[in-house]
Amino acid sequence: MRHHLILRVITKLLVGPILLFALYVQFHGEYSPGGGFQAGVIFAVAFILFGIVFGLETVKKVFPPWLVHKFAALGVLIFAGTGVVSVMLGSNYLNYNALNPDNPQLGQVGGIIAIELGVGITVAAVMVAIYYAFASRTPMINDEDW
Amino acid sequence: MLHVAGVSGLTIIDQLPMLTIVVPMLAAPLCVLFGNRHIAWLLAFLASVFSFLFATHMLLQVMDGDVLSYHMGGWEPPLGIEYRIDAANAFMLFLISGISTIVLPYARRSVAHEIKKVSHTLFYCCYLLCFTGLLGVVATGDAFNIFVFLEISSLSTYVLIAMGAERDRRALTSAYDYLILGTIGATFFVIGIGFLYMATGTLNLADLSVRMANMEGNRTIQAAFAFIIVGMGLKAAIYPLHLWLPGAYTYAPSVVTTFLAATATKAAIYVLMRFMFSVYQPDFVFELHTLTWIIMPLAILAIFAASLIAIFQTDLKRLLAYSSVAQIGYMMLGIGLASKSSLSATIVHLFNHGITKAVLFMVVGAYVMRAGSSFANNLNGLGKQLPWTSAAFVIGGLSLIGVPGTAGFISKWMLIQSVLEADLWWLAIMLVISSLLAVIYIWKTVEVLYLKEPDVSTLAMKEVPLSMLLPIWILAIACIYFGLNTEWTLSMADVAAEGLLNGGGK
């Protein structure tokens, strides 16, 4: 893609706003359309777009595969860990009311933000991991060999 | 008596139904975060031990017919997700976590031999997810939650099976076959649940059974029944739906085969029993017809056809896989008879066959480690080189046949008794004949192990390490113990069968 100057410039311009929009969708999820899954996909799209235009090796320098795996696990841990926190506070698993006993409604909001963050991180990481897995696959037979 | 875990001021005992599942679920991402294969194994083992302790404690709590209820997130059922532990699923949780706790010490060396080091962390992560999924399927009292956990266990199972590709590339096609069939099964199941929700407006199993009590003529719940039976039947490998099983068991890493053979199909059969006897009333005419005219004939067909196919197998793993299909036939026969005694026979057989097949597959894993494959040709005379391992195989084989003094005898005896109770003496004779088929394929293997002259390469083989031998022998001794002391298993199965027929202690 070295010759596609327009694509390269536009991509550089777009990656930032895409990431920002993903965060917007993420943190408005609990009271407007959006949430962890959608945000995670949008977040991953920034990396995938970057990878398509600048090459797989470049994007792997930005977000190395080993780190992708860690983030995928981290998200699950945040989700499950939120439940454990509510258990520690002496309530049922994933009972957000326990997070703020004086104002249960605030506890609910906090709990949802926490688990949506977990969902977002995992979805973004898994999306990127799937892209890496497909893009890194070496074709069994080259087109020229047919 | 129903024990509901309160909304506040919960003790650790109240949290057990949830902790049994959440502990392995937390351990899985931790494996990946640490990224060290030794820590991953340790986490998997510890999680498994904790789950086992929790499950044992719950089993002791519900043994007298009590029911534990846990409300996820503090939301009351039927709206919220409820974990409902009665004798039937506490027994299954005990079996699954127990097998996992015994298999994991064995796994350490076997996995090191069969899977390359880089993948070990991910292997244990997938194993834990599969374990979580199976426990969740059994523990939950919410129909949709069953589907969610079913997917968690299935997706990780596909990966685990595909990891056998390092030893044999055919693992990839087997995993793919299972992926397709397993997904069809899960889809059918969720369609069935959708129909149930449409007809009743609830997903809670206990609530479903109450609302469906006088809906016998409703076409929607009849269609749901068909979808659920076929979907779960695929997962449980009921005879004509078993095609994924031989390939998956043959090419998966030995540890995975052992764990799946002892637990995964059993969890699916538990779900079938739960839907057939707790959610749907067993006296619904359409269900009675299904049990008598579809499930029973297929079960008998499975017992004979799969045993016959097993006789002609040259790969020991594939032989045992077909034998599993036949044994599932015995369990389905107990379900088809639909009496209390036949149900408890099925539950006893779930347990006894679980430990028996675990021994046999672990022994085969030991042979794979020493001889490099499970082909009968490579195992000539191994009985003398690996005396302890092979002796365990003989014990497991005897239990599979159903020789008196082994666990397998008890469950077959129970089954024949319940068949006679239903005045089906011809079926009792057929069951005895079917055991003879098992004698043939077990004898065929014993002959290879003990009577064939060992090859030159075989002579250099040594006994497997103690960390593998010990788990094999714990289960081999369990096979004999539960064959001699039947008080515990039989009373457990009785309470479980009663719980299932009473709709989980309403």
C-alpha cells in the first residue's frame, strides 16, 4: 500500500477518532445505545484498518500478539472479578447493589460500567486476535504456483 | 426442604453453588495472564480440587433430599438466574469435579508428551473453561443458562480436540466434524428453549414444569420437546447421532479423551433426564411414546451395533470410543423405561461408567506415551513391560464387561432388575448377550497385551511415571470399591432419581 498516499493519510487521520468513538460508545453504554461489545468491535476496527493499510508487521509492533492474549484474559477477569467483589462485600455473585449499599442505584451503575469494561476489553482483544490469526495464515499454495 | 441463600449476610457455605463454578472460571483467565505452563497446571489443579471439595460438601448437604437455591446477582427466580442443587446435580458435580481432580495430576506428564510446550498454558486455560462449562450446565436451574454453559464447554472442547493435531493431523477434521454437529445440537437446543419460552414465558426449570403441567396438548411445547431431545441427543451421542464421537475421542490428546469420556456426555445425559422427567411430565402421552418407540429401540440398537463395531477396531482408542456409544445406549435404555428404578440404574451407570472409562482411557494414554500410538499392532506384549498399567486396564475392562465385584456389574444388575420389573424378560436376556460382545473386544485387547510376543522395540519400554500410575490406580481401585460397597452409590442414585421425578424438589 506504499503508493496509496490518500489511503495512508486518511487512515492516520481516522485511527485516533475511531478509538475515541469506541471509548464514547463504551462509557455511554449503560444509559444510551452502545456498550462493551459494540465498543470492543469499534476499538478493534482501528487496529484492523491500520493493519490493512500499513501491513501486518507494523500493527503487530503496535499491539503485539502476546499482549492481545493477555488483554483477552484480563477482560474476563474484570467481569468475573466484579462478581467476586460483590461476594466479598457479603452479597450474591454479581449483585451490584452491594457495591454501594447506601445508594443501590449508584452501585448498579458502577457494576455495569465495570463489567462492560471487561466485555469491551475482551471483545477488542479477541477481534484483533481473530484478524491476526486470519491475516498471518500462510497460503498453502501461492497463486503463481497453480 | 428448600434452602434459599439469603440476599445479605451470606456465609461461605451459602456461596458454594456459585463458587464451584466461579473458581475454575476465574482460574482460566489467570492461566493466560501468568503465561507460565507450570503455574497454569497448578492453577488448574487447585481450581479443580476446590470445586471438588465444594461439590462434596453440597452433596452431603442435599443427600437427604434437600435442595439448595442460589440467586445470581440477587435477582429472585423465576426472573433471575437460579442455581438449584438437588441430589441429582450434586451427584453430577461430584463426578465431574472428582474426575477432573484425578485426571489433572496425570495430565502433567501426558500433556508434556503430546502437546508442544508453547501451547500448554492455553491448553490448561481451555481445559478449565471446558470444566467450568460442564459444571455450569449441571448446576444451573435456568434453561438459557444451560445453553450458555453448554457453548462455553463445547467451544473449548473443539479447541482441546484440535490440539491432538500434533500427534495426528486427523484431529483437525475430527474437531471440525464435532464443531459442525455440536453447533447443530446447540442450535436445536436453543430453538427448543425458544419454543418453551414462547409457550410459557419463563426460563426457570422449576417454574417451567409448574406452568407446563396442564399444557400437554400444546403443539409448541411438543415441538420444543423434539428439538431439545435431538439437540441434547447430539451432545450426548445417542446412537444415530454419535458420528462425531469416535473421531473426536480417537484423535484428541489422551487427557482430553479421558476427561470428555468420563464427564461431557454424562452432563448431556443429565440435562436430557432433567428435561424429560423434571420439566416435562413423564406421563405426557407424547413423551411416553417418544420414550417407548424412539429412545428404547435406539438404545437397544446402540448397545448391539456399537459393540459390534468396537470388536472390529484396530485402534484401542477408537475401540473404547465405540464402546462408549454402546454404554450410552445402556443409559438411554434406563431413561426409556422411565421408572424410578430404571432412572436410578441410569444414574448409577453414569457414575460407574465414568470412572471405568476414565481408567481405560488413562491406560491408553500411558500406552500412547510409551509405544507412540494406540494401534493394536504397536501394543504387542506390552502387558509384561508395563505390568501395573496393564493390570489397571484389565480391572477397567472387567468393569466394562460387568463382571461381579466391579462397578460395572452393579449398574448392569440394576438395569436388568428394572427391565424385569417392567416385564421385559426378552430384553434382560439381550442385555446379558450384549455383555458378551464387550467380553470379545476386551479379550481381544488383553490378548494383544499379554499373549502376543513383544516386538524388539517394545522390550525397551518402561513403566510410566508414578504421577500417571497413581491416578490410574486410584480409579481402578474405585472400580472395585464401588463394585463391592454399593450402599453409597445406590442410595445416592435413589435420592437423585426421586429428585428428578419430583421436578427438583418443588
